[in-house]
Amino acid sequence: MNELSRRYLPPAEEPDSPARPRLRPSGPIGVLDIGTTKIVCIIGRVESDGTSRVLGFGWQRGRGVRNGGIVDIEEAERAIRAAVGQAENEADQRLKSITVNLSCGQPESRLFNVQWPVGGRAVTEADLRRVLLEGRARAISDGRDIIHSLPLGFAADDAQGVEDPRGLHCETLTARVHVVDALHTALLNLSGTLHRCDLEIAELVSAPMAAGMATLVEDERQLGATVIDMGGGTTGMAVFSEGQLLHTAQLPLGGSHVTNDIARVLSTPVTHAERLKTLYGSAQASPDDEKEMLPVPLVGEEEHQFAKVPRSMVVNIIKPRLEETFELVKERLEGSGLGRAAGSRVVLTGGASQLSGAREMATRILGRQVRLGRPATLRGLPDSASGPAFATAVGLLAWAAGAGRTLPDIDLDADRPGGMIRRIVNFLRDRV
């Protein structure tokens, strides 16, 4: 019997019993944020009070990654091995599997309303699993793999806004399901690179969703807020409302594009362009910009050969790129059809969000209240890793520790013995 046929079997009779939530992980958990400009590994554990403690931390400059995707397997392998090895040595632990951010494969977000006939009896766990698998089945698209299938809420006949309908009697169970998928080939490249590092993917987690888990306060998640995660190679968006992730999207633009613009226009090495952006860059002009002259080494010239350019020239390079980014973000958000649900609050995070004037520009273009989001403080995490640039990594650890999950005791992969990740691992094991 194939997998698709198994999904549509009538639900087996199940005894009435209280739901058993998944236990928090008892051992060390490892997460990996693979980005264009940096690769971060955190190893932690869940304490008895439910909080997370960091046991080991590793950080390496990003190599072999562009716009969130693997473009050079050997370079990416070396960077990942170095970051993971650093964290393992500090934690005195060895990882076999790891939770990884999803930034590659042009991730897409879709919502489905699914109905399942119950026939007047009490809703069982089997009914929940089948209605969610039906949502997943509707989302299947050639060349793409489903990463998240998240229930946003249920209706038992005319009873709306039900979080967990098990035990309720109804004729029809309706579910609103949020599905996130990505290109199969990009996931193969990611999984293949980690396989070369002797690591298996425990879970893939949408990067902007992880950033939102790390930076949003509870009221923002409930009342509605949009997280804009400005990374090195990509800018991710995640819309939260009523405690749930409603939408996620990604743009192939980030801080490295600003750096490359500076390097190209000023004919200076990329490393110095990054320094100019960090020390003198801004998205807002000031009266003194014309007077402040900056030394700029030129590509191919001797080390002591410098040109002098006004700071206003750097600002005028940065400003159009950031305006383009926020205009595209606005377009994507308006196209999602979630205007009211997204609320009036925007939280900027990610390394590129720290650029001077970015918050003010976002406020003007998006027409919403904007604040800069920092991840919650974690015990054991170095102070150098407490800024917005590390929001995704901190959010990944929260997810791996069990936070943010709806119906955590229902494992959809129980009806899919292989699962997407397992199929990829087996594919690689047979051929590598």
C-alpha cells in the first residue's frame, strides 16, 4: 500500500484518552543557522524549569552560501564543520542530528481550508491527523517539498476558533492549515552538505519564523505583528497573529548586496566596503555628510594608495538599495492579503537591520510602527551573540526545545514512515 493511499483510510477506532504532549528533549540539542555571511551553531539543553541553557557556541564566516542556498559544497562543508566543531568542543558533546534554518529553495507560504467528515461522533486524534494530511496533500507541487504543515485553528460544525477539537462531537471538522514548502533540489544540496559533515537534519525551520520566535513578545504574537529578518543574503518576512504564524516570504536581497554596491561604485575591496558600511553607513542623510571625507583603498592599487570620498556618497549608495528592499517587502505583505491580521507593528531584526536609519526608513515606507528586535537573553550565550544578527539561531534553539508548536503531541510523520528528510538522507546514503 503506498503512502498516498494510507492517508485516506477510514480512521481506526481509538480509545478516549487524554492527549499526551511530547516531552521536552532530555539531552543536548543542536541548531545550525546557515547564512550567506555567517554560520552559527548552538548546542543547548532544556533545564528543569523549562528554560534553555547554552552549552556550546560556534561561529564562522559564511562560505559556499549565496542568497541562503548552497553554491559550493566543499566551502560550505568546511565552514559548517568549523562552526559545529567549535560548539561541540565547548559543550563537550558530539552531535548526530541538528535543527537547521530554511532559507534556501525559494520557500513559499500557502493557506488551505480543509473539511473532514466526522459523522456526529467525537473527534479523535486520527481525524486530526487525516485533516492535516489532507491539507498537506493539497499543497503537494512537483519539484517542491513540504517543510511545515501548521494547523492555525479548527471549527467543529459552527463552533469556531477551536484550538484542539479532540472529544468534541460534530458532523464536519474544518481546519485552516498553513503550509510552507521549498525546492526539492535546494534541499538535496543542503542535506547533502550536512551529510558530508556527518550530520542528519532533525528538522528544517523557516528562518523568519525562528527569528520571530526569538524577538516577538507574547502580545505582538497575539495582536498581530510582522517580523522582517534582514540577513546577509536574504530578507525574510513572517506574519504572526493570535499566536500563530500566518504567512512567510523571502526576498533574495540582504546586507551583502549593500556591501557589493559600495564596493562596485567606489572600486574598493569588498572587505573595506563592509567596513565603510558598518562604521559610516546610514540610510539617512545628515548635513555634515558632505564635509566628512572617508579614505577608500582602490582595487588593484598599492596598499598606501587611497582615494577620498565624502560620507554622503556612501549614504547615497546605501539608501536606494534599502528603499528597494522595503518597497518589495511592502509589496509582498500587501499581496499576502493579511493586512489587518498583520497588525500595525513591525519588528526589524537580523544583522542588516542594525544599519543606521533603517528603522526610520521602514517606518516611512511601510507606514507602521517599527522597532528593532533583539533575541531574548539565553544563559550561557556569549554577549557577542546577543544582537539581532543572531535572532534566527536563538529562535531555532527555542523551536528545538519545544516552543511554538501547535498540537505538539501529533506527529504527522507517523503516517509517513520515510518523511521528506528521511527520504533525502536515504537518497544520499545510497549514492554518496
